Amino acid sequence: MSKTVMWAETDAKGFESECLFNEDSRHYEVMVCASGRRLCRSDSFPAQSDPMQGMTEEDRRQALQCAERLVIEIEHELGDR
């Protein structure tokens, strides 16, 4: 299974987000982890187009929205608001 990291970042709250492109299934995989708490969530969605030169704006927007949703899910599980 071949995967390519498209972007990775850590926000001010310590949430680590990463977006991978899975070349075999042609899906983007978004993973968010709470730093130091070992709590992670992930989701995937089909790529609109092959990211040879990077992600399309639509795929990037969808990945960021997915990451934001996963952060909210983890915050709720941790009891943060």
C-alpha cells in the first residue's frame, strides 16, 4: 500500500493533523491525534483527481473540513469545549 503525505500540521491546542493520499484506493486519509493523550480519529474520502502536482482546491478544502470535524469529535470525547 503506497501512501504520500500531502500535508501535516499541529495546531495551537496540540492537535496533530495529517492528510495522506492512498495511491492504491485513490482516497485521501485524514488523521487527527491529540498530542500526549493517545487519542486519534481518522476518516477518508475519494480523491476528485490524481494529485500529481498537489491537491486540488476542492480536495484540500474537504480534507481541512474533515480535520476540523475530527478535532471537534476528539474535543468532545476529552470533555473540552
